Amino acid sequence: MNNVERDALYFDHAATTPCDPRVRAVMLTILETEHGNPHSTTHAAGRRAAERVEEARAEVAALIGADPREIIFTSGATEANNLAIKGAARHLAAMGSPRRRVITVATEHKCVLESVRDLAQEGFEPVILPVDFNGLLDPAVLQKALEVPTALVSIMAANNETGVVQDLAALAPLVEQAGALLHSDLAQAAGKMPVDVRRMGLALGSISSHKLYGPKGAGALFVRRRPRVRLQPLFSGGGQERGLRSGTLPDFLLAGFGEACRIALVEQEKDAAHLAHLRDVFLARVRQSLPDVVVNAEPAPRLPGLFSLRLPEGRRALDVIAAMPGLAVSLGSACSSAEIAPSYVLEAMGLGRDEAGRSLRLSPGRFTSAAEAERAADRLVQAAQIKTALAG
């Protein structure tokens, strides 16, 4: 390990969070001592594995105000989003529903946008709604789109690039009145802000373990029981997870996921206050030297620990990142990073390519200290000043 790696500062928790040590301890104990398949309940080892799965299911449900019977385990939010959107639309079509419109928002995660677009090949009508300069969906725009009979609407609770929180309390009644199902990608919201699927009016909601200090490879889909929501599975198999998601469940990963949810529910308020403090410390420090930096969508309601920072003119985000290898930040969504292009989310909010190209996503975490936030700010300022000097 070189000196840069040893002194690295991790400000990319929106991409993935480190496993909480308490989560890691739960998983290691299971890996070292347990070997049962949760679907082989004819013996004690299998029954213990099945009990761990159900305990995890209860913890996930508690975090979002659901019934444990409404939680279907998946490999992550990407799979959950695909299952929710495609599964609901296909089931309605199979039941003879004439509803063919599927609505989402231009700032959604790629897997939501692509799931909606994929349905066009099956005779559905994908509709991608615009947002305002703060990344918010206007209820009037949604209401207009719902004038055509709609099968499903998917609206992210909290954006993965800007942290902007949509007003689902205002949007959900419009969807319900139109007779459509409402799905929400809760990957960034769950564990970071209060989430109650009942109050939010959700029929479906997707969660990812590795966004809330749990392991990668585990996620869940909330599927409302009353009124019941039905889905068509994405693939065939042994009929696990109430027939919606076949395959052997990884009980050690799910136990870690459940523990992460338990911790998040208990410490959510404390975490939020800590992250808000880190954000304020970081921004105050940066603005001492770069007063022209802008937080994209700063007036909008946002998560405390995720913000999109637009650098002053002349500083290209990609160049600044290259000049500070000891600070882990990103241009935008980890699932879009291979493109190395300005964020489609920011462009959908009305930013020009130059403005989007000057924007970085920063996201400290539960274990980040205020001193580390100050050091991160100093590194960013130094890198930005180096690039400016070279440009001059």
C-alpha cells in the first residue's frame, strides 16, 4: 500500500458504504460456524438458516414501515427495480389490463430508466417526465401525464447524484387517484431519512444493502399486500420468495443486511445530524478559498450526506479528480461512471454540459470525522488551484 492509499479519504458513500463492523461480525460468525441452506428445513442447520433469513426480513420491514411478508429478497436495488417495474407491468398486461403507459422521471437511476424503456418492446408506452432546476418533479406535470391510463409510475425517493428528495406526499395521491401503481427506488433514502411505505403511498419499493453499511449482493423489494400488488417473476426456478424470486438465499448476506437495517433504524437521526455537520464543515472550508463553488439544487430538500458540488469556471471535474488521488469522490452515479461524461441527471435539471462537467458528487459517511472533512476540502481546493494554474 502506497502513501496515497494509506492516507485516502473516502467521500463516495453514495456509490457504496463500508460494512459497519457490527454487520461484519454477524456475517463472519455465520460463515465460520453455519452451513445450512435456508430452503432445506428438514434438519437443524437448514432451520437455523431459515430463521436467520426471517429475522433479517423483519429488520428490513421495520426500517421502512412494512410487514415482513411484504419483503422479497433480491441481489440488490437494480434487480428489485427491474422486478418491480417489469414484473408489475407484465402482470397487468397478462391479466388483460388496457393500461400501457409507464411513467418515470428523467433523473432516475439508469436501471429504472432502462427498465421503463425496455418495456416499449412489449407494447408499453414509456414516458420520461422532466424536472425543474432543483431536480424536483412538478405535480402538475405528473397529473397531466396521468391523464392517459397508466399502469405504473416510478419516482425515486432521494436522488443518487444530488441527494434531492422528491415530495412523494404530494405526488402519491395523484398516482392513486389515476389508478396506477407507485414504485420508488429507496436505495439512497432507506436508512438515511425516515421512510414509511404506507405514508408514502407506495405499492412497491426497492432497497440495497450496500447503501446503508451492509454487504454488497443483497437487496429487497417491498411488495404491498393490501391492496395486493401482483408481479410476474423475472426468471424461473424453485419458486422461493413467494414465487417472485427463485434461487437459494444467501443467509449470511441477508443477516448482515438485517443487522445494517436494525442499526440504521436506531442511529438514523444521529447519523443524519453527523452528516449534516460534515457537509457544513466541508463546504465552509472549501468556500474560504473557492467562494464561487455552487451546490447543485441547494434550495431543494436534500439528504444531508450527499451533495453535488459545481466548481468555478475553468475547473473541469475530471481533471480535479485526477489531481487528488487521495480523495475518493465521483462524477455522478457509479453505474454511469464508465461513460466518463457529464451527468445526465444534472443536464436533465437544466445545467449546460460545461456546468455539469464541472460538478462532483461528494458523500461522507457514518465513520467520517470532521477533521477528515476539513482535509478533504483542503485537497479539493489544492487540486482545483493546480488545474487553474496549469490552465493559465
